[in-house]
Amino acid sequence: MKLNTHYHLKGRALKTALAVFLAELFAVILGRSSSFYSSIAAVICMMKNHEMTQQKGIERLIGTVVGGLLGWAFLELFIRLPYYKELFYPFMAPFGVLLVIYVLNVLNRQTSCMIGCVVFLSIAVNFNRSLSEIPVYVIDRIFDTTLGIAMASIVSALPLWNPKHEKKEE
């Protein structure tokens, strides 16, 4: 492996760090219990220009909403069944993933499929709260993701660094 000893932090890296800072700061100001999802959204959504950042943010938000709502629906339908984990995880989780992919393809949002499936699984398979907490958890995930997307979008629009003057995108 050859090291790039001439690398310098430039526009996209600095904008990403600023978007994460703002996501973290707003999470504290808004009293969010966690800034994890907003910071991840800020990192994933920051692209080389504002238009691409906005597009990535829209993809992520749509995938988060569809995956979240379908994960919520699956929990509501199946969590009361005896042997939920034993039946749901191996049999129903793959069906739910297919449903997320199907819905997003019908909506012509193929680029949202990956995050939709991740959010679906994080809710339907990784849920360890009471049933009454499902709606709040789903809404929190959507809100936190939206916060990170908003920070990335705002920072990407700032004329802080001009990527046209950079030789390579980070």
C-alpha cells in the first residue's frame, strides 16, 4: 500500500466535519437523547456539490421514512406472536426487506433501497423496547436523520470552499 503523504484536508472533508459539528450542536440544543443518527446522515449526505448533497439527502429521507414505517408496521403485526424472534428473524425479516425494496421501486426510488432496508431492520429486528415506544422511536429516527440531512444541505450550500479549485475530490 502506497501512502499519500501529500494529502491535505479540503472542501468536502471540512464541510463534512462542519455538518457533523452542527448536527451534534443542534442535537444538544434540541435535547435529543442521541446525535448518532443525525451525525451519520450528515456524513453520508455530504457530496461534492450542493445539488448532489440535496439529492442524497432526499434519497436518505425517503428510505428512512419507508423503512421506518414498514418496520413499525411489521412490529405492530408480529411482535405479539409467540416465538416472535425465532419466527420473525429468519422468515419475516427477509420478507420485510423485499417489501421495502418493492415499495421503493414502485415509488421509483431505487437509490433509497439500501437505507430503507437498513432502517427497516434497525426497527423490526433490533427493537428492544415496549410496544408503546414504537411510534416515538420511528419518529425519532426520522427526525434525527432529517436534522443531519438539513445540516449537510445547509453547509454544502455555503461558499466556504470551491471544489473547482481542488485537484481531487476527497
